[in-house]
Amino acid sequence: MRCPYCGQENPDGAVFCQCGRPLSLSGGYGNSNQMGGQMGGQMGAPMGGQMGGQMNPFPRQTLDQVKHKKAFNPTPIIVILALLLGAGIFFGVQWYNKKSITNESTWKSYSGEGYSMKAPRNLKKGKMLTPLNDDEELLDFYTSEDIGFDVSVYHYTNSEKTELGSLSAKEYLALVTNGGRRTTKIDGQEINYQVREGKEYIYAGYNRHAANHVSKSDDVYYVEALFPRGDCYYQVNVYCTKSEKSKYEEYLLKMLDSFNA
């Protein structure tokens, strides 16, 4: 019998050609019963036994199971991205706030009763816990994590106005220190008051414990300044964390330099 695929002659009754392909059932070279017997007996039983009795390599799945396997839950990724974004914003704000202390171009003007001055823009108005002298009136108190300032005023009596109202900062300092012979001690430190060069105010810097002045620490580097005026004097104190004195001292003095009343 000739193979319809390769044309090769095969013995009568052959089911498959030598090329491996099935031969036609027509032409007297076999019948359906013969094929059924051979194919069913040789292949059908083993295949049926293996496929049906041992395992099914393609298990049936319901539509719900298929949907469940393909479903994607984005919630964990959204949560992680939100946490990363929040952390980025937090540390970005912290970096910007610290950077703004030393970047005078970002400072803003603060003003109150009879005064104005420039300082870093991240300061918030707060409530001072440290008491002032009885005769001084607290005007404003601003603070942050690293830096802050407060402004108070003392109004002269009529006699003080006559005695002190016309004095320069240098003359005022000489008067209150008795020509430099009177000294002051704070927390065991001898305080050296002096006139800021080119400016009309008296100042001194020292370390002290001051509750609630900056949120990071109660141990601060403190610069107090006195601005004599015709009918009063303004007391302006600026401060930063003690550990960051070397970093911020220059900018504390620049804050004082900008004071105007």
C-alpha cells in the first residue's frame, strides 16, 4: 500500500507507514474494526488507564478560581509608596528648615509693638515659661526645633527718661556697668557685655538652661541684647541649641543686627 504522505510502498495490512504516518483505511488494506482493535487495544486502554486512573494533567478550574488567581491587590504597594512619600516630605521639610536658618534670603520679617526684625521663616509663636523681670513687658516669643527669639520692652519713668533717654549704647553700657567695673555672673559664668561694632545695641552671649526656648533641648546658647531708646529699652534675646552654637552663632547676631525700633 502506497503512503499518501511520502509515496513509499508498505506491506498489505500495515496500519502505519515506515515514515510514521497513518495509512488510509480504504482499498482493502484494513477496516474500521481492525483499526479500532489495534488502536483501541494498543493505545486506548493504556492511555485511558493512565489519564483516567492515575492523574489528570489539566485539572478543571472554576471561573471564580481563575478570577481569584488573576486578581491583583494593589493595597500593599500603595501603603508602601505612601509611607515613602510621607518620610520624604518629613525629612525634606526638616532639611529645608535647617537650611533656611543659614540662608538669609529665605528669612522673613517679624513685627510687634514698635519693633520689627528679620529671622528664619520656620519660627512659630509660642508661650514662654521663663519669667521676665517684673518691669519688663513680653511682646513676642518665637521658637522652633533649633532656634528662637523673644522681645520685651521696659518703659522709662519720667526721671529715667531724663537720665537715660539721650544715651548712646556705649554710654548706657558705661553707666550700668560703672565704667566696666561692675560685672555680672549667670550660672557661674562671668558675662562680658559689649557694644556691637557699628550697631547701637549692647549684647553678651553665654550658655544657659532655658526651658521651652527651643524644642530640641533646654540647654541653649543664649545671646541677650539691649537696645536703648529715648523713652524705653528693648530686650531682645536670641538662642539656639547649645550643641549648634558654632553653626548658628553668626546668624543669631545677624538677627539682632536687623532689629529696628
